[in-house]
Amino acid sequence: MIPSLFAGFQVSTENGRCEIGYGSAKVILCTERSATRDLQQLKQMLSQHDDGKIPVVIAAYRENFGELFAQPNRFIFIAPVVFSGEPVADARLVHDETTLEFFVNSVGKDDKFTMLPIPQWQSLTGAVVAAVQQIFARAAIRLKTIGHFGRLWQINFRLNAHLPVSDIAQLRANKPDALVMAGPSLDNKVAALQKKKHIWCADTAWPALVLRGIQPDVIFSVDAGFASSEHFAGLHSVLENSRSTLVADLIGNAAVQRLPFQRKLTYRSSHPLVEAFCSSAATELTAVSNPAGDVGSLMRAVYTAVFQEAMPPENIYGHDGKSRRGISHARGTAYFRRSYAHGHRLNTIESYMLRLSFRY
């Protein structure tokens, strides 16, 4: 099954049948003998669908379903499990993480969908539909991000593309023994981090490390907006006297790229502007995929791309997934302390982010 969507589901394809379990419930989704019936059922579902929206079929994929894709009909087939045969190479079929990412990136702002789970899901229909809805939530976030940052990305790229380009492959010289993010658990890890030799950290966590006398080797920045540069506000002299390296996308904040880092590295991201640039002027850049979009995921993705292995979880600090309200080292920047630390109207992360949004 697609791990990111159906992590809580169990699947068995033994004894000539596909059995799906979720919690205490189990259903038989299909069998070897039901191939013809299942194909006819899907054809009928698609032929009867006529509400002007794109139908999204949710069913196990099997070999004879390739016939569905021989026609140019517009539909999406979400296959939580491949029961038999090799999946057809068709953009309408989503059956693994690669095809899932491709589909999420292909959803347009005017696309509308209708989910069509097959009746055989029975009691698991609600759980399956809820899992598939995550796809459209991810697509919505992507579209919202593009709408918000689209113009800013273009501006940043035009400013950054003229700078010298160096690849993240240079990071192989010193393998980090810690990746540091800005979650509240960082408070309890300072003693352990002070013993580390080579540290990579998020820009959001950097001020907190500096205040504790810890200088990371590499600092990662991912935000295209002004907030990225605010993480370094009031600490430029620290940068000038350090030997820190910056890793940032070419569409990242242009002001951060001009800070006094000893070395600045970049990579081949999936943004079309960067892809086109790398295809012609910077073919040597290492490709890095960061669909989550956050700086913590970027650090882990770069580590994997450079060292061809995943960072051990025990060497990742401050990665809490989410922060308790009002507690985050991302808010503990020099900018926040200087301007808002004593303001009673900015005691919550919501009011802080609202105030920041006024400056875009």
C-alpha cells in the first residue's frame, strides 16, 4: 500500500484473494475469480458518472484493469494495493509514492473531483475515503503556497541566479553527527549538542544555538519570504566570525544569500525555474526533493542525497512534528525578542504570524 496514505491498513494477498484490514474490521476486496466482474463494475461506475467533476476511483489494481486506461477518458485511479499484474504507465494511475507525488503536483486550481470507492470496501469506505482526502489536502496546500509565493520565487530566483553556484556535494567532507530543528524539545538537548563535533541546523534553531554557545557547521534556509532573514537579525557579527556554511534553494530569500557566510551551497530543487537553470547552466547540482517544504525535511533530504543513507533518528534534535502553542524556538529569534517579546497582543503563535503577514 502507499505508506504515506494507508499506514494504518493491513493487506493480505494470499490464497487468491485481496483482504484489507483496518482496526478490527476486515473486508475481502477482490479475488482471482472476480476479475471480469470487477472490470465491468468499474466501467459502469465511470460511464454513469456525469456531474462535470473528475471521477476518482478507489480500488485494488489488477492486471485486466489496463483496459480502462486504453480510452482517453479523464479519471483518476487510486490503487491502495496492486493485486495482480504490473501497473500501467499512465498518469491517471496512482499506486506508489512516486505516482502520488506526480499527481499532487499536477492538480490544477480549477480541478474538481468526485470520489468513487467501490462497494466492496464496505465498512472500510469511510476510512479509505479519509485517507485519500489527504491527497487533495496536500494539493490544496501546494496551490495555496504557489499562490502566495509564486511572484516572490521569481524575484528571488532572478536575484540569486547571478551568484556563484556551488553544489552540496562539498558537504561530504564532514559528516554531521546532529541535525537540529527548532522544536521545544531542543531545550532538553543542549548538553548533548555541546558535545557534538559537526552540526547541521535549521535557520529557525540557529539563534537558540548561538545563545547557548553552539556554532553549527551548516545552516539551512528554505523560506522565500522576509522571515528567513529575520532569523539572523542582530547576529551578523556572529556570522562574520564563524565558519558556517549556508545551504539554500535558488528561489530562497535573496537577503539570506547575501549574509556573510563563509560558504554558500545550493542544490537542484523541483521548482521549474531551478530545473531549467540546472539543465543549462548548472548541470552539476545534486537533485534534492523536498515535497514537505519545511526546513527540517530539507535537512534530512540533503543528508540522504549527499551520504546515500538516512540520518539515524537518535541524531535528530528538536524535531517535534508540532510545537505547543506559544513555545517554539522559531519565535525566539533576535527579531522577535527585539520587537515583540513584551507585547501582550503577541502572546500566541497565531497573533505573531498574523503580524508577520502584514509585512508581505
